[in-house]
Amino acid sequence: MNYGHFDDERREYVITQPDTPLPWINYLGSESYFGLISNTAGGYSFYKDARLRRLTRYRYNNAPLDMGGRYIYLRDNASLQSWSPSWMPTRQQLDSYECRHGMGYTVIKSQLAGIESRTRYFVPLGSPLEIWETTLTNHRDETADLSVFSAVEFALWDANDDATNFQRNYSIGEVEIVGNVIYHKTEYRERRDHFAYFACSEALAGYDTNREAFLGPYWGWDSPRAVTTGQSSNSMAHGWQPIGSHHVKVQLKAGEQKKIIFILGYHENPKDAKFDPPESQTINKKTILPIISRYLDATEVEKAFQALHAHWQGLLDKFQVSTPDVHTNRMVNIWNAYQTMITFNMSRSASYFESGIGRGMGFRDSTQDLLGFVHLIPERARERILDLAATQLPTGGAYHQYRPLTKRGNNDVGSGFNDDPLWLVLAVTAYVKETGDWSILEEPVPYDNQPGSEQPLHDHLQRSLQYTLDRLGPHGLPLIGRADWNDCLNLNCFSDSPGQSFQTTTNKDGKVAESVFIAGLFVLAAKEMAALAERYALQVTSYTFNVQPSTFYTDAISQMEKIIWQHGWDGDWFRRAYDDFGHVLGSKENDEGRIFIEPQGICVMAGLGIEDGRAEKALNSVGEHLATPHGIVLHQPAFTRYYLHLGEISSYPPGYKENASIFCHTNPWIMIAEAKLGHGDKAHDYYSRINPSVREELSDLHRCEPYVYAQTIAGKDAPTHGEAKNSWLTGTAAWNYVAISQWILGIRPTYDGLQVAPVIPSAWSGFEAVRSYRGVRYVIKVERKGAGSEVQLEVDGKSMEGNVIPMPVENTKEVRVRVTII
Ligand code: GLC
Ligand code: GLC
């Protein structure tokens, strides 16, 4: 059953039934202020850091699952009926309901008893605040006498402390109310110079700031006493749970319409101008009031919305395609690109499944996310690269995570995930190929944020690779450390105490367990470095710093490849690892965990075995042992019990998460590998199996949003095979984008120009694409004449050798490319 449909023209997903299998959410904000919003207006907001600057409270894992958010209540003061126009939290049956999730905004529209309500939620560019613009329309024949209540529950800033430290928190809540603005100023009296505010465009009939007063003792958000009785109590929060609720009375004549604007925002005052008068405890409002009055003006709101719309249009227009497959088109043109931007902003920090409390931005996560959005916002990719590299350790190793607010490495999780630094190489080379900005390699970047330790970024890349070479195990393969890409393959952990973190517990010295995956990733990264070094030598005549020649990398590559063939090849596929006893994993010798997806993907992407048929063999084994109709699982057979020497991977029930689910992040590696072998049908088939738009009609099974990828889909060993989990914040977004755009459609940046080498399904007669690249618009038309994947290029009417379009002469705006597949 479908719960909605795509509106591709407007770049929206339209949900037509409020009780979706799970909350189907969207993200608001793209700079410093962010919010999550579900199809029933649930969710929360924060400034920059979901844990440390939380504006509104959210109870994860609640019952019902999605309770608490940006609620508006309506009350008919004549009939005494009250309801939520977003269905939640009152769950009053509505006569009509529609939620449109768009690019950076959500519109929820409904009607009950002739009263239509439409609320548009968005965060304007350049201002740390969110706007709720509500339009009420009276479709009745007579005047309606309505009450409108808004409601948010404030978090006391540190979301973790907010949810645990009640002996303190029940005493610290403070608010101010002036006119139609509610100010939340907990801890402003001491070290905070920021506060939140919740403003309304209308004169108030009343307000509440004390939760108990608004809800009534023992009553919940589904039936606040203030709403059911139509009476706010003008409560002042002193401690306990501060909330913001405005009460506005509205008389609407037949056919009349009324707009009410609410703004929820974050504001910082200069440290020495916090109070007004200075010796008082009253918030200085001089700096915020102009912002509030600006956005309470409907014309300004419309302007801000149009600017946001234009912003997204500008971003998405950088790459648009038209293929014979509607699912491919809408993912590439709209939702996949959008999701890569959200993962860039959030990494894995804040969703309904990543609580925003536990972790910072992952090093390997953010470096991979970058692959998906670098063409959209290269300037911010540059900044992200430099931030990440600055947390790198002098050994070349990396903190596993860093905190976005401080940009420092997260000591709680530490380092020692031995794949981490290699991803930086892929991110930087992707950035240079996209932008041609070689200067980034010379940018001085510190190690571990220590002033004085700055070295050119290029040195960081060298150390990333050296880190692997300095840590080789008994077979000459890279030591795995705490884990590699698979965070749960903890071969040095040996944890037998409940509750111990698999990520940070180490009971072995780490000198034996090795990873074939890291070996493959090393070859991939070293090939990128060799190519970079070669070009770099052409770019500059003399270096002011030490640069390894490309032969250094080619030697290291041959050596590593030799070792992989010796100890990492199992005859029909690549092995996965060697454990602390030196025993193989991912081999025919194993009863469980005989074959894993990760090394097949990464080794073939690195080019191993492409010439001699072994790559093909490995991919055939993937097809035979790991592929399911819902995607490709991580490994087979799943682990049926806990193995002390394998760690968290065997802690999950079979078919879930790292224990043999379809971990969607890895599927595009196989798509790319298939494309590298010229198998367009296979590559696109795998692409379609996990494409959320294709899976829309399976919504009752899939359960997650049909417009974004989820981290996992339950594998074939799970009782719920096909059910997706943990939507939105996953490396799946970036990698699928890379797989479809660069390898299947085959349009990829190189150091020398844009390459067009499509490996498309045999049934496609071709496709069209428009790609912005280094300031030039490439209008590309691909036509299939033959069955293969070889191409002939015609650039601006002239036929050309090869498949890389040379850089056009300066000031060229547009290049027309005809591609014939022969
Ligand atoms: C999660 C982590 C990612 C890891 C993956 C597999 O998605 O964020 O870093 O590679 O799980 O364990
Ligand atoms: C758990 C998850 C894994 C994630 C890791 C770090 O192990 O299963 O996917 O990468 O935590 O957050």
C-alpha cells in the first residue's frame, strides 16, 4: 500500500495518510540552525550541535514513537471541538490531510469541519530560526470562532543533561514574556550568552510557559487542558519544564482567510551586553527584536521562502538527468542529491535513530559523505576537508569522530580504526578533480589541532597512507585495529562483560588481526595518490615541502596487490580478514561468515582482478551467495551466536545490522564494480533493488520513507526480511549517488576534464544530462547504437578521441556533447 506519491515537478513527496508505518521525516535548515520534522509535525530543533545546543526537547523511543514537536492546536469555540491540523498529537480524524516534504521545507495541510489549515515550516537562509506560517481558511457558510494554540517544549540546551540531570534541571528553567514573544533563557543568568525565543505575529489572548499548567496535571500533549477548555493560564515557568504556547483568537467570516506566523529561533548576545539594563537579569532584546519583526512580516516570509527555493534549485540544477527510468531520474535529480546534502550537514548526528546525544561527526563518514556533495558546494567541501584533516594525529591516524561545535577530535571514542585515514585521500582527490583547486594541497593544516604542528594538506595524505604501511601484520596485510569500515568487526576486542563498548574495548595488542578490506582500500587510495602525484609534478615546478614521487605509490601498490593475491584471495572471492589467532575469515574454510561483500566491492573498485577474470568471479560469487531481491547482504552465512573473537558483528541477531543485513552503504560498491566490468544490466539491477522510490510500493514491508535511503534493510536471515531501518543519515546516500551518476551514467570529473563513459542497461536507448563542471554547463546526449559500453564522443560538433572532454577555452559557458555507445 502507498501512503503518498512523488510530485517530481515540485520536487516534493506528498504524504496523504498521516499514520505512515514510521514517522516519515524531513530536515529544515542548511547552515547553522537545523530541525527535523515528521509528517505529523513531530521533531526537534537545534543550533549547530544536536547535543550541546538543543532548542526543543524530544523523547526518542517514545510511545507513540513520534510525540513532541511543532504543534498547533485548533479549537472551535462554538462547537468546543479541538484538533491538531497535523493529526498528531490529538489524532482527531481529519476530513483531509496532506503533508508535502520539499527541499528544506514541509507543508502540512488539512481540513476538519470546514476549517482548512495549511502550515509551511522552513528555516530561512542566513538566519538561525524557523518559521511556521499558518494559513487558516473558513470554508463554512458562517463565521467561525476559533482559538489557535501553538506549543513547543524547550530543552535546557545540553540534550543529554536535559534528559538525565533532573535534580538540577527541575530548578533552573527561566523564561521572559514580552508582548507576543516568549523567551527561553535557562542558564542565561550564568555562562550562556544565548537564548531561544518563540514569537507570534498576532496579539495574544493568552500564553503558557509552564508545561503542567498548559497540559494540566496527568494530561498529555494529546489533550492539553488549555486547548480543551479554550483557556491559557498565562503561566510563568520557574524551574520544571518550560514550554512556549501562544493562544490567538480568530474570527473568520465565511470564505475568509487568515495568516498567522510563528517563529522559533536562537540568538546570541555579545558577552558584555547580555542584560538590559546592564545590572539587571533581563535579556537585552535590542539585537533580536529587528530580526523578529522582520520575519513576522508575511512579505518577508514569502521572500525568504522564495530565496530558499531558488537556493535549492541552483544546487540541484548542477546535475540533472533524463533517463528511461523514472526512479533513477527522481533520485538523481532530487532526493538522492538532497539526502547527500543532509548527510553533509548532519553526518550521523541527528535523526530519529541517531539521537544527537551520543556522537560527533565520523571521520570516515564525513570523508565519504563528501563524495556525494562536492559538486554541489565545493567551498564547503574544502572547509570540511581542512576541518577533518586538522583532527588527524601526527601518526597519520585519525580520531574516529569530531565535535562540530569545537571541531576537535572526540576523546571518548579515540582512534585506532585503521581504515579511517585512507578515506581522506579519496575525499581530497575527489575535491581536486571536481574543482581543479590544487592550492588545497598546500594549505597548512595542524595535526590534532595543535598550533605549531601545521603541515601542507598534502603531507596529511602521505601520512594517511604511511599509517597503513607502518601497521602490517603477520601476512603482510594491514592490521585492523579496533575495526575497519565494519565498525562491528572487532577482532581485538574480546569483550565478555555486558555493556562494555565494542568500539573502545581492546583486550589484545592488535599485532595479529588483519583486514583484507583495508588492503583493498589502500590500493584504491594509493592509486589515487599516484595519479595525484603525477599531475602535481606537472602543476608545480618546485615544492616547498616534501612530496613523494608517484613511483613510491606504484611500488607500494604492487607489493600490497601481491599480498592480497597470496593471502586475501580464496579461489572464488576475496577473503575478509585474519583474526587474532591468525585464522581466516570470509573463506570456504569458515562455517559462518564464509563470504563478505566489503572486500569484493573495494578490491574490484581498486582494479584487482579486472584483467584476469578474478574480479568477475568475485562478483559472480556475490550474486550467488549474497544478493537478494531486497539488496545484497553483508555476509553469509550470518553468525548464529556470539563469538568472543569477532566482537559486535556477532552480537546482532542474524539478518540485522552488521550481522548480515543489507547494509545499503556497501551495495553501491558492487554496482561500481559491476560497472567497471561493463555490466550495465547488473549494476542498474542492484541499484534498483535498494532504490527507495522503486520500493515505494512495498511501503508496508519497507516501512521507511520512500524518498531517502535507510542504513539497513533486514537481510534474508531475519524474520522481517525487506524491512528498512535508520533512514536518512547513512553513507548510502553519497555512495549511491556516486554509483549512479559517475559509474552507471558514467559522468565523472577527472584531472583533465569531464569523462563520459556510461555503462547503462541494455534496454536503454540512451539518456540526457546537464552537468555543471568548473563553471561550464555540459549538455550531454547519449545514444545507444551498439550493445557494448564503448563510446564515441562528439564535442560541439567535432568528433574526438577517448572519452574525456578536454577543458574548454576560458569563458566558455556551455559545451554540447554527443555520446554514441557502440
Ligand atoms: C555506521 C557507521 C559507519 C560504519 C558503518 C558500518 O554506518 O557510521 O562509520 O562504517 O556503520 O559499521
Ligand atoms: C554500532 C552500530 C554501527 C555503528 C557503531 C558506531 O556498532 O551497529 O553501525 O557504526 O555503533 O556508532
